[in-house]
Amino acid sequence: MDILVLAKRIGNLFIEVEELTNQLAEAVDRQDEVSINLVTAMRAEPIRKLAEADGALREQLAELGKGE
């Protein structure tokens, strides 16, 4: 995958995680345990995708460094 595409994907995933984190903070403020559990579970997937995209980006950057 192209480095710019990966960077864009990472940015979008950060935004998604931030939005879910804000929802989680609101649920904590309300002491809403059901929402806390739901939002926590919802955050897991974008965080996993973020880790994968980060790893792929690091691999591509390492390959670029080897080419010099």
C-alpha cells in the first residue's frame, strides 16, 4: 500500500478513536456502565486497525531507508 494512503488511513483511524474516546469519557462522567462497556468494545477494532497500519507504514519506511 502506498505510504500516503497509509498515512491517510492512520489519520482517519486516529479521528475515529478520538471520537470513541470522547464518547467513553461522556459515559464515564454519566457513570453509565453499559455504555462504557459498549464503547470500550467499539474502540478495540479501530485500535487494532491502527496498529496494523502503523506496522505497515513502518515496514515501508524501513524499506525506503534500505534503498538509499
